[in-house]
Amino acid sequence: MIRYCIALAGLTFALTHGASAATREEQTKACKGDALRLCALAIPNEAKITACMQKKIDKLSPKCRAMFTSAPQTKKAPAPKPKQD
């Protein structure tokens, strides 16, 4: 059981390096079940859990998947081209 808790803490840490601005508590709540269901064999290796979940992103719950997707970034308008005389 401690092994799972440590692994999930690692998963939460790995997700914090993603583009999502969710708190650790939100990430754990969103992904704990998916990590145990889809990537139990990767536990307790944090890197393997994250890689497993990214590989199986289409099978993640919507809330967990949102932790892996980047926040939409605003596009900057292209700089105007200088006029040629």
C-alpha cells in the first residue's frame, strides 16, 4: 500500500511539470484510479507511470486526460512585413 502511495505522489509530481495548472490534490483525485487501473505494473517508477499514462491517454478518464493536455495558448498575430519600395 505504501508503494502505491509513493508512486501516486510521484505521478502527481510528474503531472505538475505538465502544462496544467492544477494542484497536486486535483491531479491525484483525477488520475489515481487511472494510474492503478491502466499502469499498475509501472508503479512505483514515476517516469514509467507518466510514460504509460501518456501512451494510454485515449483510455484515461476525461478529468485525468485534462491533466496531460496543455492549456490553450493564445496565438500572437504575425508581425507585419515591412513594405518594399
